[in-house]
Amino acid sequence: MLFRSGNTLGLASGVGQAVTVFSPAASSAGYSQHYSLEVQRQIPAGFVLSVGTLDSHNIHLLQSGINLNQLNPSNYSLGAAALSQAVPNPFYGNGGVGTLATANVSRLQLLLPYPQYTSVSESNANTAASIYYSFYFRAERRFTNGLSVLASYTWSRSEDNITGASTAGASNIVQVTGPQNAYNLSAERSLSTQDVPNRFTMAATYELPFGKGKKYLTGGKALNWVVGGWSLNTFGIIQSGFPLGVTQANANSVIGASYQRPNATGVAAETSGSTDQRLNGWLNPAAFSVAPELAFGNTSRFLDVRGPGLFNIDFSVFKSFTIREKIKAQFRAEALNATNTPYFGNPGTTVTSPSSFGII
């Protein structure tokens, strides 16, 4: 018969296990402020120009993965040797599992805030905040004389301290599940993973002025079938790359830290040259030094050093046919990434993996 102890063992329940707790403050709603201002003006040739700003400030955002059982930095002065020393296990014989099922345990384990557990992960803590501000310019020419054009440029900056967020733009980046130091969440504030400071988009459609109802070559049904109903379309995006977050092998996993960042040496982390020239050396290893155990690296969670940007132009040609009054058809020819420009992912960003660091 399987016996489930439930909470009958009190604080000894689940000894030796990793547990997850739901934050009691998670019921508090987040707070968001948004600001916007736009000025529009119509100019000759049918263009409408818009200039504006869009900003937001958010607090009490939810995040997960904070280990409440991380060793307090006040104990680091004991040193790694003393912390790893074996001492009698007061939880021995209380149904513990793993390391806490043995007669001896490391001194570090007994100094944890909740020594009966290996980790205590807090779910949905509302401790995160973010800020976003942007300025944009937009030019639009609505559909007149067969031509429609829309172009916009946005400059923006996004910052937050949300830990455990996936890194944008790449799958080969080490994904962290919590902060480097659970006792200093403010040190996690940096550029957001989705920060893109420059983004330009454009779209245009032009109905060729040939065929029935148009300015040129209007005569004859056969001629209209050949030259009428054609339209050209294009859409393009040019934008900056996503910021990179550099990590190292986690020497602090023993104290419950989710990951560890290296130290900055003062040397520029970004290398020079074209994208093709930097594929095997996007980041400069000399810009970082490995942080030792029981220390936290001083590099930012995300650096103002970015992966490759995006340049993409799509092009299409459409032709509409009227077969009968109620029956129409359309021919389409489309070229996605018409310039055949490659879009590279982000480089490896684990400084203690020299075979992949900085390499795309």
C-alpha cells in the first residue's frame, strides 16, 4: 500500500526535494502606464506625414524561476572549502531523499534559507518592471492614381529586469531560468531581449495604368486580357539585431544561482567588419574574464552588442481576370526575400565554450 504523508510531517515534508511555491503576492495586479503623442500633416502629392512617440512603464510584472533557497552572500566569506565540508545531517532518518537522505551533508546545505530542500523556486512573483520609449516617423500616400505607399521608421529602447526570458533571435543561446543573484534583482536590469533600436518598414502597391478603365491601352477585349489588371507589390524590413547576453559555465550552481555572468575587462566586446567577415568572430573573447566561484560577474544581463540585423525585401506581381460578371480569377507570382540576403542567427555567447563563443 502506498502511503502519502501529505503535510503530516510538518516542516519535514518533502525533505531533500526541489519544490515550487506560488508567490502570495501574485494576486496583486501589475500596473501599466502608456503615453502617446502624434502629429500628422498632409503635404503635396497626396502624402500624409506622421511624427510621434509611444512610451510605456510597467511595474509588478510576473516572473518565475527565482530560487528563494539561494545561499545568502553573507556566508561567502567562509570560503568554498568550509562550505563544502561534510557535517552531521540533522534531517537524517526523516524520510529525506537525495543528498539529505545521508548521515552527512555539506555545511552549505544547512546554511540555506530552507535547508530541508535543495531549491525553492518561486512561481509568478510580481517583482519585475519594464520601460519602453520610442519615436517614429511615418509617410503614407493613400491609393491615388494606382499608387499606394507606406514607409515608417521607429527608434526605440526597451529595458526590464525580467529573468528567465528567452533570448530573441537564436536557439543556440544558453537559456537562463532565473537571476544571477536572487538577493540583487536590480542587477538584472538591462536591455530587454526583444530590444530593437532601429526598424524601417515599407510597403508599396502600384496598379499599372493599362487596360480597361485605365489611362493607356484601353481598346479591345483581347488587349485588356493581356495588359490589364496587373499590379506590382513590394514589402521590405530593415532592422537592428537583438542584444546579446554573455554567460559562462555556472560555478555558482552549488549555491543555488541560476546562472553566472563573466566580468568585463574594459576591452570592446564588439568586433569590426562586415557580417561575412565576423561570422567566426562576432565577439571579442578578450572583453571578458571568467568570474570565480562565490562571485557574480559584472557584465550586464544583455549587452548593447547585437547579433546580425535583418534586411528583407519581398516582391510580387498580381494579375486579376474577370471571366464572367460573378467569376474572377487572379494570377500571382511572388518572390520572398527577393534579394536573396541571408539572415544569420546570433553567435554563441558562452565565454567558457571557446569552440563556439562568438561564432555564428
